[in-house]
Amino acid sequence: MRMIIAAAALAASACAFGENPIVHTWFTTDPAPMVSGDRLYVYTGHDDDGADFFWMNEWRVYSTDDMANWTDHGTIIDLGDFTWADDRAWAPQAVERDGKFYFYVPAHSSLTGGMAIGVAVADNPTGPFRDALGKPLFDDGSWDNIDPTVFIDDDGQAYLAWGNPTIHMARLNDDMVSFKEDPVLLDITEEGFGAPMLRDQKVKGKYKDCYTEGPWLTKRNGRYQLLYAAGGIPEHISYSEAASPFGPWKYKGIIMPNQDTGSFTNHCGVVDYKGHSYFFYHTGKLPGGGGFGRSVAVEEFEYGKDGSFPTIMATDKGVEPIGVYSPYGRRNQAETMASSHGVKTEPNAKTGVYVSEVHNGDWTRLRNVDFGSEAKAGKLKVKAASALQGGVIELRADSIGGRLVASVSVPDTGGWEEWGEFVAEAAPISGVHDVYFVFKGMKGPKLFNFDWWELKRD
Ligand code: FUB
């Protein structure tokens, strides 16, 4: 019976929504997935709302353990945390080594006037990160220094690669913040990447592909794989293989063809998680989005027996959950969600990240929530704050207008960060459902901020 309820809930949600993009509160770009412990983290850039270029100031991280619901951990580091950086917080990647997390970023260097590669370090995957060196790791004044990718090999050797339209490759020391020897430029040949580097191409030359930017270094079946944005503008994703990160590389083909995603850039990261393989990329598909308003999406795929990539198409549907969300016995963060409408998230030093910009009719949705087999009444407690008249937080099952499980009134608490805890009875519920927090109140003004919720059974 429980299986039937779960299947019905999933079918209903699949009809109502696609699951891509995975974040609706902010624009998110240039995804870099990383598994640590039993969670999958996705580090992203952030296109400013309304931007007309890649005006980007900070890096963010989201995490999941079910591929359905993502926790927003907020900004983990921004340009101001790198004294030498003054612009362009572009595509990053993180890696874990010996219990520390290293975060490689490109940013515009105020020291040389070009783009530079920096590295930050933290004790936790969600930060706080701090500039590990107080200066760039690599800064030669060139504009090529963007999109670092980091990879730790089976023998412990770490590699860092980056560049547009060049590809720098370097071995890192075990400290992860210095190079073993000077980075080298890879040979970008037609055989290796589908075309020679742009400046070496023949006028009107016909080439099967062309490395552009956004490298992602990984290894499969003992062969190194470099995935990258290719083809100039608009970009698709291609890959090459080699027996050594330094080459020679062999062009292998297109993974994600150019499609009508609303974004002329694409940028990928791949990861294996809980027995599944995932391909992260970005599109311009969030309402109001586009080439400078990008959003992270994900597809599941299977490698060929020889480690080759299949063709992966961008879908609205996204990926299936690989677990259920258990609401009991924990404090549920309001900023953990599968999708949302209208709301944003904000950080606060004391409370962490919370849901903000809540107006009448806005909602957040959690996918695949398991209420157990026994329907029992209980209590819903929320932590919220309002500087105005407050409003109501409704917990509904299966759809925005679905069964009302609980309705908690939030009063004026005296400030947007003057938090209170408010409780209401919760009706009996069992089985697996999508859950909607639907926010109601006076039309027009902001209602309240929402930090967390707890559900207890009587
Ligand atoms: O997000 C800014 C730039 O756009 C990245 O560095 C590139 O990879 C492209 O996605």
C-alpha cells in the first residue's frame, strides 16, 4: 500500500513540475559537485538578479542526500574575502583532502589586471572558507586564467587545470596550495580537442569541435577524462581522454549537445553518488533567467562499459529521488526544499540561512516526504520572524491546494530577525507525499522570515 501511495505522489509531482533547475531562490551557475561523507555538495557561482554580464560576487553551496531536496548553505566565500580580487567570482571547484576542503576559484586580480586562480580552505564542506594564501595561487596577468578544476588521483597526486582558450595543467603539492612545478600549457590539437586552439585555426577552417573553457578533470577505467565547454558561443559539452593528465589527449566527442536552454554558456561537473552517475550543468531556464541568469540542473546517466559518456540531453524532468525525506526527530531547515515560488534565502550569523522575501501565495516544496505507515496526529512548530503583521504557514500534502495538515499563525515578532517559535495542531498523515509550505497573509507586503520547522507525533 505504501508503495502505491508513494508511486501516486511521485506521479502527481512529476506531472506538476520538472525538477530542473534544482534551485529556484537564486540564480546558480557553473556547478561543481563533490561527495563528502554521505552527502552530495554542489558548489556554484551566482549570477546577480537582472545582470547584463557575468556580474558575479560570491560562491554558494547546496547539498542533498536524496537528489530531490537541496539544503541551501548560503554564501561560503565572496570576492571581499580575497584581498587581491575585485571582480568576477567565476566557476569554482572544491575537493576534500585529509579532512580539509580546498576551494579553487578564478577572480579578477587587482594586482595584475588579469584573471587569477585563488584557493580557499575550510574545515567543513559548507565553510566558512578563508583565502589559504592571502594572494593568488596563479596570477600572470592573463585573462585566460578561469575555471579551475581539481582532481586527486588514486596515488594521491592532485592536479589542477584551468583556462580559456588555453588549458593549463599542474601538479599540486600535498598541501594543495602550491605547485610541484610550474604549470604547463597543454597541446591543444585537432586530434586532442577537435580543433587547434582558436588563434592557431585556419581562416574558414572546418573543424569537428573546439575547446572553449570550463574543464572538468576526472578518471574512469584508468583513463583520464577532460570534459569541457566547447564550440565557442553557444557552448556544448565535449570530452577528451588521455593516459596522463599532461596528454597527449584524444578527442572523444560531444556529451551534451547545444540545445535551446536559454543560456549560451554551459559548464559541467560529473560525480558518482550512492551508485548513480550524475551530470551537472547550467541553463537559463529559471523564469526571468537567460544567458546572464543561469541555473544549475542535473541529469542521471550511465557510462558505457569502456567508460565512455552517452549523449546527455537537458531535461526539465531532472532526476529521480534516491531516498525519502524523514521529517520526524529532527529540526528541518526551511531552506531545504525541492522547489519554491517567490521566496529567497538570506544568511544570518546567529540563525544561519533562512527563507526570506515571503509574500502571500508563495510556497516551498519538499519532495518525497515519508510520514511513516501509521497516521498519527501531532504538532507543527515553526521558527519565524516578522516586522509587520505576520501571516500563516500552511503545511499541505501533495499540491499547493492539497490536504491541509497544519496551519501555524506567525504574529508580528518586532523585527525581521526577532525570532519566535509558534505551534499548531497537525492532522494525522501517513505515507510518502510531496509537502508544500504555503504562505498566506495580507496581499502586498512581506509577511515573515522562516527559519525551521519541527513535526512531532502525539
Ligand atoms: O560563470 C562565468 C563564466 O561563464 C564561467 O567561468 C564560464 O565557464 C562560463 O560558464
